[in-house]
Amino acid sequence: MTSMLTSTVKSTVVRRFQTTVAAAAQRVPAPVRPLATPPPGSGLEPVLGDYGPPILGHSLTVTTDLLGFARERYRRYGPVQWAGGFGTRMVIVLGPEPIGRGLVNRDKAFANGPGWEYFIGPFFHRGVMLMDFDEHHRHRRIMQQAFTRDRLLGYLDVMNPAIARGLAQWQPRGRFPIYPALKRLTLDIATEVFVGGKLGPEADRLNEAFVDTVRGGQALIRADVPGGIWRRGLRARRQLERYFAERIPAKRAGGGSDLFSVLCRAETDDGQRFTDADVVNHMIFLLMAAHDTSTVTAAMMAYYLGKHPEWQERVRAESMALGTERIGYADLDRLRSLDLVLKESLRMSAPVGVLMRRAIADTELEGRYIPAGARVVLGVYPTQRMEPWWSNPDVFDPERFAEPRREDKSHRFAWMPFGGGAHKCIGMHFGTMEVKAIMHQLLLRYTWSVPEDYEPPMTYGTGPIPADGLPLRMRAI
């Protein structure tokens, strides 16, 4: 926990510096230019945009104020535009209609792997999200055996006591930074459910490896230089590879029900199985995806419930009415208010706020020409905070997901925290189950609040992270 708190303090200092530099950089004028010239006779318009400040582009602005950046770009350039950042040029897509076309990808003009490769490829090599078309379908078929309803029931049986043990260790006093506490909790849950064991002191080292691996993809200097974030990420990736590779023989031979064991033994009807390398790659990716996204979601739910005590009391009353600390699978649907809060938190603070693609053929969105080779960013988080699809989009209002309003039905892709199309999150049901189980026990044990004027300073990678650790005023019930 100490290492996580130290990391939080460093993140806060770095964010303040980045915000100051980003504000100064945005005052540097940048010429508007077309991304590429449309083919003669195509009837298409060019994608317009600007690189931003020399060298850095808009990198710092994106990582400190993604929502403000996206809104200004939408006002200036419309739903399809381009911007410079992270050493490259990227087509930015905003709005449910063009994003939906990118996700469904009927003409197969966009690919996931080449899109993510530039940012996280070295760190999450050949994870299922970085695969495409037939290969992706084949791997997903095998992996789906780890996410059946029966498997989820088994995971929940392991998850409940792990949550109880983790929360029992909390000793909140004064301003309790809940983000690093939840990060440790979700890692402990993931290691028990996915890996099949308790790591103890080794958990800190594994967590640091995951943190460094994720941060590697956010490095501004994308080179293996001494002391750099990129280098630390590569070293952390190697550490994780060794950890999982050493344990595969025992997992293949055993009869465990953890996800690691299931992936080692999973076989389709036609005899397809994962190689050892496949298992390592998928475990590193799935553990990152499971504990990183769940941490952000649970932390932001805690923030919104601290900010809106009337909702905290409402969801607590539902949890108390169940009459049990350890939630059952059938109970998940009974927590209707918690489900509304979860959906609204995913809308306001999507844990995966952007989805990366690369054009592998000339194509278009909204009548704008996108050439083969273009990097494409689908802006999930900004779109979920846009009018006219959402009324008062900056207001926390879980009732927008209830009948008769159902604002999420304003467009098929107005609400898309789990993506869509062939790459829709394979672990979405696991993730929502985990977050609900955590919040259920948290509500039974603690009450909390935040100052009325408090808003957490956020940093952005693929999604939002509270740079200050999200301190809450907590007390036991």
C-alpha cells in the first residue's frame, strides 16, 4: 500500500506540471491542414485538423483534460478530425454514429491490432484485444469457456470472501485515498480468481509490474532510454512473462477452476487450444483489463456516491435489504439502484475512454476521407458526455437509465463503455459482477463523503485516473 501511495503523490505532482505546460503549449498557434487529399471523383472531403505544438502535439492536453480537448475539437472541426500527439497523427472520431460504424466495421477497413500496437503493443503483446478477424474469432471462442455463466458463479464464490478479507484490512482515518486501496483489493481479487492463489507480499511487486506495464503505453518518450517510463514498462512485461510461464505446467496438469487453469486446459469442439505463449499473453492482458478497469469504475462510483449522499443511502438500503454480506449471483439484478449508479458512473467516467483502430484500407466516416494507414481514435468517453444524446451530460443523474427516460437508447452507440462489434469486452459480465460485489460490501461496512466543492484531478491514458488517490472521509457503520 505504501508504494501505491507514493505513486499517487508522484502522479499528483506530475499532473500539476503537465497541466501548466499543456496550458502554455496550447497558446502556440498551429496551422489547419488536411490529413490527406481525397481521391479525385470520390466526392469525399478531407479530414481537417492540426498537429498542435511542435514535437509534443496535443499529448499533454489529452492526458490532463481529455474531455475539454475533445469538446473544443468537436466545436472547431466536427465529428471527424485529426490531431498530433505521441509522435504521430491521429484521426479523432466523436459521436455515436461514426463511432458505431468504426466498431461494427462492416467493410473491415479498421483493425484493432495495428491500432493498439503503437501505444501498448510491446506491453500487451497478442492480447485478445490486439487480434483481428479470423484469428481474433478463434482465440475468443477458446477464451469464452472462461466466461460462461457457470464459471462466473464459481468466480463469485471466490470473490466474496476475498472482498471481505480485503475490506477488513482497511483502517480509514481522516482523508482515506480510496483509489490505491481499491487497486490493491482488485489485484488481490484478480490473483485469487484468475491465478488461483494468494500472493501476500508478492502482490505489491506484481501490482507495480502491472502499473509500470500500463504506464509504458502512455510514455511521451517512446524509446528504451535509461530511467524512462517506456523502459520500465518493458522490464515489467518481462517480469510478468516469467511469472506466468513458470506456472503453466502445473496449471495444465491440475484441475483448478481459476481462469489461468481454464485457459491452460480450454479446448474447442474441433480441438483448438492455446499454446503456452498464448496463455501468457492472454493472462497478462486479462489481469490488466480486469483489475485496472474495475478499480477505476469502483473508485468513481465511490466518488459519486460520496458527492450525492441521497444516492448513497438509496443503494445502501437496497444492499441491507438483501440481508447478506456475500452477494449471490441472483442478487445482482435485485440491486436496481446500484445498477443505475454503475451505468451512470461508466457514462461519466468510462474506464476505457478511447478505443484505438488503424485503417487498413482507404475508407470514410461522415463523408471524410481516411486513407489506409491512418491511426484512428474512437472517443467513447467524450461521446458519452455529449448533447443531444444526453441531457445535462455533466450532471450525475442515474435515473437517466431508468424507464421511461432510457437516454442510453437515444442511439445504439450513445452508451458504449464496453465497446461494440466483434471486439465488445469479453469480460463485461465479470467486471460488472465484481464491481457490484465490491460496492455491496463497501456500503454495508462504511459510509463516506467528499467536500461539496471537491473534484478529483484526473489524468488520462485510455481512461480517467484520479491523480490524488481520491481521498474520502470514511467511517465504519
